[in-house]
Amino acid sequence: DAKTTQPNSMESNEEEPVHLPCNHSTISGTDYIHWYRQLPSQGPEYVIHGLTSNVNNRMASLAIAEDRKSSTLILHRATLRDAAVYYCILTVHSGGGADGLTFGKGTHLIIQP
Amino acid sequence: DVKVTQSSRYLVKRTGEKVFLECVQDMDHENMFWYRQDPGLGLRLIYFSYDVKMKEKGDIPEGYSVSREKKERFSLILESASTNQTSMYLCASSFVGSYQPQHFGDGTRLSIL
């Protein structure tokens, strides 16, 4: 399975943008890049996913490098509620079936007021 | 918004009891999943289902069974609970396709005494 590498932790200030990096140098052409986050004592929450182009939704933006070997999750204006562990994972593009998710250690994002 | 509801946030049971964990989703998703999450071990897939009455074993199915009689409901059964099944249990659902995002419930923290 293609692996991802993320920093163990990052710190940012409230109301500032946050850029969370993820390296996936062994990504294959059919792998999607997904981001999830998990707040304390809650289940994981889907954030965003993409294949090649940059993606935006109401929660965040995903910037994907041209060679797809890295990506960055962008929180445009962090709030205290964004403090969580953020997981970057790769999933195979498959029209059918299902696969279980495997989370690495993720990045523990700390937001300072 | 997608809603995945797990029947209990906290549950305490005794060794040898038969335990039922229920999960309901409201998005007409074909796929449903049961995971457990333990410190240091991350997220591990127990079972998943891609259709009513269909199920597939995940990575750690021993000691568990599942039931999916209706599309929106997926039940996890601990046939004879043991202390090593004390864990956080997470239910998720998604549309068909390994690349589709999974949406999680808030989890059930199960303690077996």
C-alpha cells in the first residue's frame, strides 16, 4: 500500500490560515488523496479528497502537487474547533467494492487562542 | 449532511455476555463498516457490508459477527464478550467505490468487565 508521511504536530494561531503537508512519493495513478480529522472523543470526520486537481469545499481546500507526490490541506481561517488529529491517506480508485481505511499517526494540530 | 448514528456512546458489559452494537445511516449508502480503534493500534476494520444481507470479513473478525437486514442498519455482535474487546467501536458508511469518502458515527466506548 502506498504510504503517507505527515509531521507529528503543528501549531497555529486562531483566525490564521493553516497549511498541513502530506508526502506520498509512492502514489500510483489511481490513488485518491483523502483527508480526515478526529476531534477528541469523537469519530473520524471526512474533510476533503481529490485525485489530480485542487479541490475546495466548505471545510477546507486541498492543493495537490503537479507530480502528485505531495499535497497540502489548507484551513483558511483556523478556529479552536479545528484542533484535532488530521490524517492524510490514499485510497484506490475502484468503481466497485469497498476498502477499510488505515490511518497513520496523523498530524496533531494545536490552535492557540 | 450525512448522519451516522450509533446506539450508545458508552456501554459497560460483563465477560461472556452477548453484546449488540447498532448503527443507522440516513444517506442511502450501500457500504457500511465496523471498526475498532485502540491507542497505538490505530483504526482496524472488523467487518464491512456492501449490500443488504452481504458481509465481508475485515482484518480482525474473530469474536465478532454482523447483521444487515435493512440497507440503513448495520449491527455488530460480540458473541461472548471478553476483556480484550474493550475498545472504541466506530461505524461508517459510504457509497460504492473504494475512493468514496466514509462517514463515521461518534463511536461507542465499550468496556467489558
